[in-house]
Amino acid sequence: MKEKLQAYKPIACHLHDQIESSIVKKQSVRISFEEPGSGKVISCQTILSDWYVKEGGEYIVLGNGQHLRLDYLRSFEIVSN
């Protein structure tokens, strides 16, 4: 049975700018995010490969191909230029 996600909560505009810039510049980022359903917070360093909107939610695609809804993002830091 597929778990129903909570309604999407938009993120701050300045964070959008940082995310989009890091994708275009292919910068390494350090993020932490809440795992849907479990509430567990996961941290990783990656390069974001894409950003998109689907069914009213905004998503990023991590370097390993994982898709992450932006309102589950807990921290975001660019670690290289």
C-alpha cells in the first residue's frame, strides 16, 4: 500500500535561488532531509542534477538518482564552487 504524503509546503524563495544555482554550476552540496514516513533525518553530500514540479510539489534529483520533495529538506549548504 502506497503511503499518502502530506500536502506540499512551499520553501523560501532564497533557497530556490541557491538550489538552482548549485544545479547550473554543478556544485557539491551538503543536505539533510527528513525521510517521508519515518521522520528519520538523513544527511549526505551530493551534486544535484535537476529540479522539477510534479503534482503541486517541487522536487530535486540527487546525484544518485533519488528524487527528494523540497519540503522534506532540513538543511542545504554549498560546499564547493
